[in-house]
Amino acid sequence: MKKLIVIALAVVMMVSAVAVLAACGTTYEGECSYTVTDWNSTYGVKVKVTVNGDKIAKVELVDYDQWVRTTADNPANGWTSHDTVEDAYPSFLQKFEGKTIDEVKAIKVTVPSGNITAAESYTVGVDAAYKADWSITGGTQSSARVIAAVQNALSKVK
């Protein structure tokens, strides 16, 4: 009888351990970047995406000083939203939580890849159908880069 109780407790502990590990989810890293050669600037973002089953549990920005995550203010060119965009990241990242992998993969964004020049006609942004829900005010390009990086991470989910 004592052996049966020990075996039963061992089984319960193993099942509990598996449940705890499943609740933690799996984390994937993703990135999105491109270089504007005229400005000698690489714009990009790295993220960690934690997935639990087919849902996103958490998205975190990874500090990476090699890329420009959010453009510095440049009033001469009409850009003064750096701090606003940086302050909006936490609530923007929370929007991913609870969404399915397929929902996030379906968000349409346009982001160049590789090297481009300032003279080239390029677009960085969130598709109009998704812009209201998936764009930081004043930070459309930053939003698109984050979404693309999250989608890059999700492409690694098996």
C-alpha cells in the first residue's frame, strides 16, 4: 500500500511539473531591420515573443544599441515624437497578449529589407485595415518594425 501511495504521489508531481512547464510557454526571438545608406542608419528592433500553445503570452523589446529603434527628434524635418513613441511601447506590446499566432501573422505591414537610399521611394507602415488597432500614434514606422519583428519570431514556431 505504501508503494502505491509513493507511485501515485510521483505521478501527481510529474503531471504538475509538466503543467507548470507548459504554462511558462516557449520564447522565440525575432527582428526586423533595414539600412538607409545615405544616412548611415540602420532602423530596426529585436523582440522576444513568448508563446503558450497557439497564443501569445508576452512580447518584450530586446535592448540592441546597434539599430535605431525610434528616430530621434528632428524638428527641422517635422519629427518630434521620439519620447511619445518610446512611452507607448509598453501598452502597444500588451496588444499582442492573448492574440493567436495566426491573428498576428495576418497583420499586414510594409517594411523594406536590406539596404536602401533616402532617394528611393520606400514605405514603412501598417496597412490601413489594421492601422487603427496596430499603430502607435506618431510612430507608424516604429509600429510596423515591431509587428514585423514579432511576425519574424512567430515564423520560428513549429
